[in-house]
Amino acid sequence: MAWVAGKQLQGGKYTIERELGRGRFGITYLVRNRDVDRLVIKTLNDDLLRSLTQQESERLETMFWQEAVKLTRCKHKHIVQVAEPFKEGDHWCLLMEYVDGVSLADRGKQILSEQEALRYIQQIGEALIVVHENRLIHRDVHPGNIFLRVRDAQAEAVLIDFGLALDFDHILTTNRTKETSEGFTPPELYAQSIPTGAYSDIYSLAATLYVLVTGQTPVSALKRKIDNARLVEPKDLNNLVSDRTNRAILTGMKLNPQQRSQSMREWLDSLGLTGEVPQPEPPVVAEPRSINWTHIIAAIAAIGALLSGIAALIANFKTSTPPSHTAPSQSPSPSSTKTP
């Protein structure tokens, strides 16, 4: 049963203000603690639990608790902070910080500059690396789950709503099509038997970047796979998109998971996002021109002939006799001759 406003949890430690939203797996509530700080509490959706067998329900409760504990270890400034889970009656609860801001989805079809879009993508990508290192995937990355909060007079992105995050090796016992986000869900999440991995979040983050730089949601993976629908290249929708960003988006959204980047770090590197600031595109190196050896040999021969001529002139100059500058000898004058 959903909780209503005024409901107190943990002996009055938290008071429900209102329901923020619900999905197939969970329900999110805005609450206040005794210090009147706003927080968020998530629980499993009762409707889902009632649709499962007792064994499946118990399994899901256990997984929710295990996942909640793992999420507490995902400490990153661009991940919503999660506290230790607690149990209220029969319900496990996940306590999280409340991010007061607007989501990227709230911006509508506004196109961001590539530099601004890449800044948000890098922040969320770095956050997802921490999630993946803890053997989790988010499974529901899209603009609505990325909030912008202002810190130090600058907006920064924060990843929220881990309600669909599950262990890498978990395969749902129910239909996955009910938990997808149109345009952002990779094809493997539509199937029940295909394993998921970091590459699944890469698809969703690449699709998010697609929206930020084009203002349009990409065609769904299901339509691409079944109906052979064409994914329009971002550059065809916005010619200001760089070639590198265009390539990285298309690679990240490959239908075959093995053709995508296999780690978030690898995909961010392909965007030039290896540091705090997006790296410039590498300069285009001109093709080396072919060398005309005939001209080079002729030039060398000409220079050799010129040097030989100069050497000959110097030699001739040194061997030539210079004019005499010695004074002629003088005969004795008659006046100086004495008679013996």
C-alpha cells in the first residue's frame, strides 16, 4: 500500500510529504527528517510484488536490499548520495539525498552547445564508471534521470533513480519491455536472455548525448532491430556537431553490444573526455607529397658543379704572380766620386 502525506516512518524520524513518482519497480517519496531536511525514500512497488509468486517476491526484496547496500558504496559527486537501507514494516527502504534542481528532460527540445553537452556527459560517465566498478548497471540512463544542480555558480549533472539498477549477472523473470525508456534503452534490455553490461549504460548515455546536441529523441532500438528503422546521424540534424562526437554517438548506439565500446572509460576517451576539460580534436596531418628524385639529383649535380667552379677560381687566384713593389737600385751620382 502506498504511503500518504503525514505518514511517519522509523518512529517519527521521517515524515512523508508527498509521492514524487513511481515506476514498475519502485515508488519514490519526498520526506523530511526531524531537522526538517528534505530527503528521498524509495521502496519496492507493491503492485509488482503482488504480481509475483512468494518466492519471486522474496528474491526481489533480497536483491533490492543487496543492491541498496552496494549503492551506498558508489560515492561520487555526480551520483545521488545513498544512505544505509532500513526496513519499515515489511518494506525495505532506500534513503537518498534530495537533489533540488531540474532535469535535462525539463529543458524540452533545447539544443545545447557541444561543449556544454559534453561537460554533462563526462560528469555522468565518470559517475557510471564508479557504478560499474561496483558490479552494477543503472539500466535507465536518460535526460529525465539526470538532474542539474547549481554548485559554485555552475550547473553540474547528478545521476538519480537507481530503481532499475541490477547486478550484471541478473536475468529478470518478467518481461523487460515494461521497464524500458523509449529511445534510450539498448536492444538487450528488451530481451530476457541476453546479458547486460557496462555497454548497456553506454548505449543510453550515447542516446542522451544525441538528444542534447540535436533536440530530438533517437528512434528506439526495437524499431531499428525489428522494423529496420534508420538512426539519423546527429550531424544530419545539427551540422555543428563535430565528426568525433558524431562517430562516438553512433558507436555507442550500435545494436550489437559487442560493437560498442566495452567500458565507459573507453567510450569517454573516444569523445576526447580524458580530463576535466574536453580535449580538442587532433589536428589533421597532411599527406606527404611524393618525392621527385630526378629533380633532387639534378639539383645536387648543379650545386656540385657550382662548388667546383668556385674552387677552381680560388686556386687560380692563389697561383697567379703578383706585381713587384721593390724599389730599383740607384747608381752613384758623379758628384760623389772622388779622384784618388
